Amino acid sequence: MIVTKTREELEIMRRAALMVSKTLAMVAAEIKPGVTTLKLDTMAEEFIRDHGAIPGFKGLYDCPSTLLISPNEEVVHGIPKDVEIKDGDVLSVDCGAS
């Protein structure tokens, strides 16, 4: 079954996607050796809330974070930790907002 979205629903989705895009761009600029994934998560939540939006993942199914970050071979959708990023680490970062 195909569900057609109203213009209002599409606008809500567009604004949420734009907020996520801006948040991920900000986070990407802050990724460097020595920064923890927990710090990135804190920055992302502040950024989203400062722009009048709500983190989409935090509290959803008991998710404790705004970002889901997985370094290197860690399984996708990892919970941010107080572990520093090292030079050469590869990160997967996911974010949601409404």
C-alpha cells in the first residue's frame, strides 16, 4: 500500500532532514584525534536543541544518545563513549531529529 504524504507532512520531513544534515556537517568538522564520541554526542544534542529541534534517537527504545557512533569494526549504531578518537579511525555516525 502506498501512503501519500500531505504537503505539511513533506515539509516536516524536509525540515528534519535539513536539521540532520546540518548536525552531521557540524559533527564532521569536529571529528579529530583526541575528541571522544561522547563529546561529539553532547555537541550534537546542543546543536539540535539550539536550533529548536529535538534529537530523534534519544529516548527512542531507551536510546541514551543523540548520535549513534561506531568506530572502525564496531557494530553499527554504537552508543557514544568516553573513548578518544585516534588518528586513522573510521567512524560511522547516525543522527535523527524532529
